[in-house]
Amino acid sequence: MDNGFPTKVLVIDDDKTMSEMLKLVLEPFAFDVFEASTGPDGIEAAKQIKPEVVILDLLMPDMDGWEVTRSIRAFSQVPILVLSAVSKPELVAKALDEGADDYLIKPIPNSVLVAHLKRLARRARAEESGTGKLSIKA
């Protein structure tokens, strides 16, 4: 993408079919997709892989997406995009309040998902390099 290298994306979702589909959709757009099928595995993967963006499901049996978001926020500011079938406004708001950066409701057109991921990765890179600051020249 922007830096000439694939963007590392970590998918944390207990639905293996969804993770595989995301991999198929994203890899042609220069995303290097890593997968974790449980919340605890996703948290550990986030520490090890240091992804540029995390795609997170909310409803998982062992540890829900809200808990995963709080745990990741304890050690990282990586952009977290929640991708969920849950569309209740109060639950969307809770995810954003817990530290998620974006929230998309399934099903989502591939092009929209890719655009959101690229935007989050660009923003994270700009913040990391210190160019995320507004500069105004007189």
C-alpha cells in the first residue's frame, strides 16, 4: 500500500469461514492477513505480530470483542475495526467507547471494507511517523 509493503491485518473471529473469506477478499489489495479464532489468541497475536489494523468480531464464546478491545488498548493504539452483525446502537456505541476506531455492520461490500482498512492504516502510519499533525503555513 502506501509504504510499498503489505499492510498487516489481524482478524480476530471465531468463525473460520469469515476469517478465510476476509483473507481472500483482502490479500489482492496488498493486505497480509493473520488470523486468531479466540479473544485470548487474538490479544497474544496482536502483541507478537504488531498488526497495522485489527478486524474484530464482537460475539465470540470465550471472550467478547469488548473485552478484547479493552485488553488490546492496555498495550497498543493499533486501529481496531469491529466487523459485526450486531447493529443495536447502544452496542455499537459501547464498542466505540471501549476503544474501537471504526464499526461496520455485516454484510459489507468488499470495496467499503477495503476503503475503511486503508484509511485506518494511513491514519496509523501518519500518527506513527508524526505527520498526523496539522501544519498550516502562512
